[in-house]
Amino acid sequence: MRTIFSMRQRRIITVVLTILLGAFLLYALRGLFTAFLGAIVLYVLFRPLKIYLHVKKRWPSWLSTWTIIVISFVVLVIPFVAVGWMIADKTTQFLEQKDTITSMIDKVQEFLGVNLTDQELIDKGIGFLEENLAGGLSNILNGAAGLVFSIGMMYFFLYFMFYSFQKFEKGLLRYMPFKHNQTDMFAEELRNSTFANVLGQGFIAFVQGALVAVGFWLFGYPDAIFWGTISFFLSFLPVIGAPIVFVPAALIALAHGDSAKGYYLLLWGFILVTNIDNVLRYFISKYMADTHPVITIVGVIIGIPLFGILGLVFGPLLISWFLLMLHVVEESNDEGEAVNGGVS
């Protein structure tokens, strides 16, 4: 039976329908995007361990895969969940001390000699935080099942990626639109950018958070571990991260008349905490890709609304991957122009 469509028309219709179906599936599975992205990141980070256990040590695939899952869960998931609960608990306790907050703001205003705001705005601001924090904690509790589901799906994806990792990678190579040498370059740069954004920036944030905690402890500030933990998360923002914690703490100390305590913390923060960022980046860039601070800041800005706290990592990572794709495309175009030029 003859068709009204030519071979070319059928091919075009097939491609269009495939694209439309793919777009619909991506939209339907958008809730799993964070889990899938997390699985990709963990795959890149733990792939060397998988090769070591499965290829070099000849462990069974199921055993090496489950070993990686357990290690990643203990090292990454459990600490972040514990930290999240600690921050929520401390923040709730802090906002319950409304009079203390108002008194601290008044003393800082008096010390600086400026009127930062009036009492009505302070009360409204505290009330806004209390209301939204309560709603946020309620959402966290209500969304606990969703969080467990996302983590479960992430490890579901990761298990099958690792269990048959050689077939998985062969399948990726089959559908990569690059030449072999470009695919190798893309894989290498992907590994470097992932390690730089996750391990490199994570290590810098850990060191800065630890230094803030040590500074708080040395100079007699309360809740040193808590504020060091807050600094860890904020330190994913280069330059402006850690000062958000130690500068207000020092100003409060100065406003209470404890000049030595305040100045010591300021010196500790601006001389040691902020400058350790540049020192560590210098050494990390020798072994990993060097992530520019602009990429990190813009990535965090777009990442947090999309992924929540995970946007601190996923946002910069997606921008780095996008720039990497542009670089590979540019290399491909240059090779194509060189070939065409040689033919002509």
C-alpha cells in the first residue's frame, strides 16, 4: 500500500515526533531531574573507586556497587541531613529570643552611629522570619517523604549506572555527537570540572568554615561549631561568604564594648579566613579545573531556586558543563573548517 509521504517527509515526521515525545517525557520526569543529576555527580566522583574495586581488585560488580553506595551515603547524605536539622533547631531557638535580637541591633546602631531601621520595621522583619521559618519547617517535615524518595531514586539510578558501568559508558559513547578524540576530551574535562566544583569548592568551604569555628572558639564567641557550619555553606559563595558570619559577630562584640574580642575576630577573618580561599584555589587549580568565582556566584544564584541547598553545587556545575559543551562544539567547528580548507 502506497503512502502519501515521501521517504524524506517520513524521516522528518519521525524526527519531529521523537523530539516532541522526548520533550514531553522530560517535562513529565522533571521531578526526577535532581535525583538524576545527583546520580551523575556521584558517578563521576566514585568512578575511580569502582574501577579500582571491580577491575583491579576483581570484586563482583554487585559488591563493589553496594560498597560505593554505602560509602557515599555515610560520607555525604547522613552529615548533610544532620546539619540541616541542627541549623533548623538553632534558627528556631534564635528567633524565639526576639528581645535579644532587638537589643543587639540597637547596640550595633549605636556603635556605628547610624540608624539602620526603626523598631517597627525590626518587629515586622522578625515576625516575617518567624512566620516563614515556621512554614519552612512545616514544609520540611511535610516534604520528608519527598526527600527520601529523591535520595532513593538517586541511588536507584546510581546502582544501575555502576552495576553495568562498562555497558553504560559504551551506550553513552554510541550516542555522543563527537569524534573519538573530542569525546575523550569531553570526558576528561567533565571529570575535572565536577571534581573542581564538588571536591575543590567543598574542600575550600570546609577549611573556611573550620577556621571560622576555630576563631569563634579562640576568642570566646558562643556556638562556634554552629557558626562554622553556617560558614561552610556560605563559603560556596567566593569572597562574600564567610564574612557574612564573622563581620556581624565582631560588630556585636564591639557594640558591647569588647573591643579586643571584636578586632581579633575581624583580623582573624580578613587575614586568614578570606585569604585561604586564594591559596587553596592556587593549589587545587594545578590538579583540577579552575572554576572562576563569577561562574560560582551566578551558578549559586540560579541553582538555589531550582535545587534548594543543593544548588550551591549543582548551579555552578551546570554552568561549567554548559561552557564545556561550548568549548567542545568550538573545537569541532575548528576541525571542520580546517578539513574544508584543506579540501578546497
